[in-house]
Amino acid sequence: MGDAVQQQVRGIFAQLEIVFERVRSGDLLSLYAPEEWLNLAVTAAGFALAGALVGMVFGRSRRAGARADGAQPKSKSETPPSDEDPATRAHEKYRTLLAGKRIPAADIEVRWVEFQHTFDAARDRLQALGIDETAAAALFVQARDALQDGEYRRVVNLVCLAADKCAEESGDRRTAAERCARTAIVARALAGELEMAQFEYAAAAELFGQAAAGAPEGDEDFLAAQLEKQGTAAYLAGDHKTALAAFQRALALLEGKLGPDHADVAAALNNLALAHYAKGDLDAAEPLYGRALKIDEAALGADHPGTATDLGNLALLHQKRQDHAKAEPMFRRALEIVESAYDSRHPSVVKAMLNYSVLLREMCRDAEADDLERRANGRSQATETAQ
């Protein structure tokens, strides 16, 4: 990766947990690829740009903005990357990994841009993780070299082995026990993030769970973050039982620390509601979605995009119940909010149009549905042309 690209990536990179930003916004349905993803694929092209990424993120780091469109990938098939440019070689290997995972061609660039953040952060994290004069230190160096070479499976294996070594060394009086123990936990969290980047969701959930289990006493921020990540990974792996348990614990921690009416509590409520929704337990999901909506209306405002996310989530639940009378005004209001907040080609606008059009068609309002679909498709195509 050239200096200009590195500079651009570092400029965009505000925090490590970009993969989890949709989760913190309560908009898990459009993250990665559960079955609903096919219906929302048009939003994928908007996954990576904005200095505030994807549907409303943390603060609010959580809801600062939404993902906008990345540039189209340049074909490099005719010009193999130079041996003098290992970062480019590593990124090309990641592109190959994406293709092997059957990621849609239109989404590969988005995922690749996202991975650049993870790549740079992982490299820097590995640089900082080494502990002098321990067996783990050498493994972290090997892991950093493997990352630079694009050997991503080997990176995870080395980091996990180093974490095991750190855990062993934490009981050795000749080493800084507390630092070794902490390094082991952080290494497992890093391994989880790398597994997420490779779409190995079940493995990631296991690693995040291990990191959460080893969280230092009193470090509720770290523990809540790992639980949210575990819940996300488990949800994407189809393990809704684990996702529910992780999201429930994260919610309890956030409520205890921030109080019941904080916007980040609303995000946690959305995540927990989604886990219930995925299991088909609409009765459990509805009050959680409703509470999240009330919190965000008060904390963010009735016209905030975060409120639109809440309205859309609740509208989908009512639509699932065939309660069109409740769903229709929520879809309509959500669309009005995002149209006011974003450019007309923004993925959140396109997504809101498509969601609303599906409901209108179910209500036999075909002319209105056709109009929304034409507008949504036209804006999506205009975005692709502009790229």
C-alpha cells in the first residue's frame, strides 16, 4: 500500500472497532450477510467511507454517521504486486480471501477498504504487544511478519499461541505477571478481530468470549466491549443463544454504568432485541425496541438518524406480525428523517425506500411501491456510476 493510501487510511481510521459500529448503532440486520442481507445488498456499497461510519456509531461515537461509498477497485491482475511492496501483496491476498468466501463483487471493495483499518490497527497492536525476554514476544514478532505477508490464518494461530504463552508466563515470578495476563487477554481480542475480518464468526465469538472471561476486575468498559463483540460474532454465526447471553450482560453493564436513559444503552437494547427477533420471539423484542426508540428520541432528538434506525427496526417487527397499520407510519417517518439528514444517494436513504416499498406492496399500494423502487434503484445506479 503506497504512502498516499496509508495516509488516507490512517486519516479515516478513528477507532479499531469499525467492524462493530453497526452493532453499536442497533442496526445489525444490515451488517455482513444473514439471509436478510440479499434484500439489502444495495446498502453494502455504502459500508466504508464517512468519517462517521454506518448508521450512527458510538458517540455519539456510536451514531456519528453512516457509511458512504468507497472507490471502485482498480484491477491489478495484469500487474502482480512488487516484492518491495508487502502491504500491497497482503491486501491482494485479502481480496483473494474475499472472493473465496463468495463475497459479492460489488461488496469486495467495501470490505477491502474496511480491512485496511483492521490491517493497520492489527500491525500496530502487534508491535505493542511484545513482552521483553519472553517466549510470547518472539511469537508476536512472527505474527506481525505473517500479517505483513498476508498469511492471515497463520497470524491468528501465532497470536493465540502467544496468548497461551502469556497466560503461562503470568504465573511466573520472573515476569511482570499483571502485564503478561493483560497481554494474553488483549491478544485474544485481537485474534477475534482478525477472525471477524476473515468471516470466521464462530471462532471469533469464542475468542471474544475468552477475552471477556479474562477481563480485569473493574474494567467494565473492556468487558462490555468484548461482550458486544461476542454477541455480534455469535449472531452472525447463527448462535442466537450465545448472542442473547452476551448482549444481556453487555446491557446490564451499560445500564449500571451509564444509567437507563443513555443513548449507548439504546444501542444495547436494539442489539438484544435483534437477537430475540432472530429467534422469532417478537414478544420479547418489541418492548426492547420500543424502549430504545424512546431513549433516542429524548437523547438524540426526534429527527436524528439514530431515531430513524429505531423506527425502522420497530416497523420491521410490526411488518413481521402483519400489523401494517403500525408499521406504515414508522417506515414513512424513518424515510423522512434520513432523506432530510443525508444526500439523496446515501445508502440509508436507498435502504429506507426499499424497506418501505416492500410494505406498500404488501398493502396492495403497488403504484407507490413502484415509485419508491424506481427512485431507490435510480439512486443506487447513480452512485455506482459516480464511483
